[in-house]
Amino acid sequence: MIRLRVKEVAQEKGFSLGKLSRASDVAYNTVKAIYRNPYKEVTTTTLNKLASALGVRASELLEDVSEQT
């Protein structure tokens, strides 16, 4: 399962939800939904916009979370 690390990376870099939305040109409600649900499905376009705004590679916004049994 893939988990988005957008919220954590944004906080590390000093981005508020609104600032990230404006910098990435991604709708505020989309960023808010990602913050609330890090397992939300997003397009690669959205992921690339967020990564570019945060100054990181898109792969740094993804975390492979193996289901523990």
C-alpha cells in the first residue's frame, strides 16, 4: 500500500496547507483531502505539482507501507 507523505514534507519545509495549494497550483480542497487521508489516490500530475512546489522528487512524497499481519 502506498502512503502519501505530503503533509509531513510540507510541514518540514514550512508550508501551510494554503501556501502549498497556491505554490503548487493544486486546488485547496485536494491538498486538504491529501492531508486528511494520506492514502488518497492522486494523479501523477498532482503528485508532480506538489513535489515541484516543495522542491523534492515525487518519489520522496511516497512511502511503501507494508500491511503488517
